[in-house]
Amino acid sequence: MNSCWSCLVVVENGAKVCPLCGADQTPVPPISDGEAAIQLGSTSVIPRWSIPVLAILCFLGAAAWYITRTNDDDSPAKTEAAATNDLLNIRLALSQYAISKGGKYPSTLESLGAQAAVAVQDTKVDGYSMVYTPLPSESDGVIRGFALLAHPEKEKYRNFYIDQSGVLRATEESRSARIDDPPI
């Protein structure tokens, strides 16, 4: 018993057609090595120039895809969205800290540990620098508020501000964002 070369169904020895798929089952005569070399050299279906041309086209296509992908990732909207997400993550960590400490915020972001360190590092990767300013109360000197600023490295991006209220504010002017800037 043999199997069909097309659908792998078991067919009887000597069958000329597969009973399931109808594929021709006649055996192909073997080609000697000398005949194969003559056939490939003289009657090749693929022209010799096509393989290098195909390789060059693949390389150019990959380069075009890489350039397009890189420029798309550098768009202001994506960069600003990533930076605001980092700001909101740090603000969340600050709020959790304040809840656990009875309404007191830390004097530095290092007190927040790994969660804030990762967000600050992500902000740098996104093309922003972060500035944390603790705001002590005038009555007892305990830090009861903060201002968190994100400054872009590129001028075409917005500056951001967030404080303990959780309202994210931005300005397109080339200055730090402030509490009186419009919320986003």
C-alpha cells in the first residue's frame, strides 16, 4: 500500500489516480545527477538576475518599513501621551504614599521606590525631564502638597503640570506649565 502524494490517503499499489482527491499517482522517472545539472543549467525557469533583484527589493522594503515605523513612533501625540501616562503613574504613587502616611507627601521621589523610579526613567526615554517639588504647609512645615512638572527635550512638545488635585495641565509655550494653565 502507498499513500497519495497530495492528500496522504492510503491508495492501492498500482493506482493511477487517488480515489479521494483525484491526484495523478503515476511515478515520476528518476533523474540522474548529470541530467539534473543539464536541466538546471539550460532550461531554468528562474532567470539568473532575478535572485539578486529580489534580494535588493527585500532589503529596500525592510529599510522603508523601518524608517516609517521609526518616524511614526516619534510623533508628538504618542510622545506626549506616554509622558502624561508617566506623570499620572507617579501621581498615583504619590497619592498612595500620602494615604499611607496620613496625608503627608515625601520630600523626594526616591521615597516611593521602584514604581516611581520606573516612571521617571520612562519619562526620560519618552523625551521629557521630570521635576518634583514638595510643597510644605505654612502652618506646620509638613509636606501636604506637591507639583510635578514634565519638560520636553524638543520644542514642538507641550510642557505638563500635575499636583495633588490630580488635574493634568499643559502649555504649548516654551516655559514650565503652571497651575493656571488649562487642564487637558
